[in-house]
Amino acid sequence: MKLIFHGHSCVEIQLSDGSNLLIDPFITGNPVSDLISDEVNTDVILVTHGHDDHLGDMVPIAKKNDALLVSIVEIANFAEKQGISSHGMNLGGKHEFFFGRVQFVPALHSSGYDYQGETLYMGEPAGIIFQAEGKTIYHAGDTALFTDMALLNKFYDIDIAFLPIGDNFTMGPEEAAIAAEYINAKTVVPIHYNTFELIRQDASAFVERLKPGVGKIMMVGDSIEL
């Protein structure tokens, strides 16, 4: 399994069978993305919540690739109306797909999408637990710190966790460091920072707050083999 960071909160997962997954495909309008929406190839898109900097290029990428959209049911319903094949889920639910096992877990945030002059309710924001090839990945989406994060450690031995540290819209570095203690992942990667001035943070200082060897800064385009 190979994980590639594409800036902000966008993470690509390449599986050994050739399957490709893309989490939170914010590309167009993302000043730090290394991707071009029209050139992305993927089989599955997973979306944590309905804000534009996460839902992003979901519609054009899914249509171009005939990709499956997996998300909270309100986002999945919106996708279906756009002609996209989707699988709706909700908080706490798990499902075995051809590419692996997905569970949507709570996140403390909001979720609404500006569409044709209206703000659409996009269901509850979520984090994602993804399991495949004997590995467990946690993508927290956008969230504040909350104590129930510690429950993830009761159910999962998490290999890598992607945690937002940008502050203002999500938890900041101090809170994310506590979240890392709760989750107890083998590796913690900071995301959702430095995309815009309002969420500028020192990722190195965040990593220093973690247990030695746990924190890993991924620059845009960097990859990790699990």
C-alpha cells in the first residue's frame, strides 16, 4: 500500500491490486495541490464532509473515471443527483467493499455546500477509518479535539493517522497533539495547514510535541509505503 499526500487534506491510496482511492479531492482552487483535476485517475473517492475544500473536485473526477463515491448519506445522495455512482454511509457504520473496509467515525465540525446560490446541508462531518492489506488508516477530516477519539484506540491498531492542525477551522497543534495521544497511531501526519494564511502553522513544532518517531511531515507529493 502506498499513500501520497496531495496538499491540504487530499490523500491518495494506491493498493497492490492496482485499485486507487482518493480522499477529499480538493484540487481546483487549492494553491498547494500538485494535481490537475482533469488528469486524475481513481476508482474510488471518499469524502469526509461537504465543505468545498474537501468535497472539491468530487463531481468531475468521479464522472471522468466512473468512480464510486463513498461518503455520508447526504453527500452520496447529492452525488447520485449529479449522475455519480455512490454508496452512502453514516457515523459508526462499517462496510466491506471490493477495495477494503470503511467506517465513518465522528468529527466535531460542520458540513454545508454552496450550490447554485444555496447552502445545502451535507449531513454530519466525519473521519474515516480505512482498512486494507492488513493496514489501518485514520483520516480525521476536519475536527476539533474531543475525548471520544480515545475510543478509536480501543477498536483499532492504527498504522497512520492524518490529523488537521491548522486551527481556526479545526483543532490546532496543541489539541492535535492530545488527539495523537488518544489515538496512539504508529505514525501521525499533520494535514489541513499552510494552504492559506489563516491556517498557517509550524508542522515541525507539532511533530516535536509527539512521542519520538511518531510524527512525520509529508510535503506535497511525498509518499509513504505501508
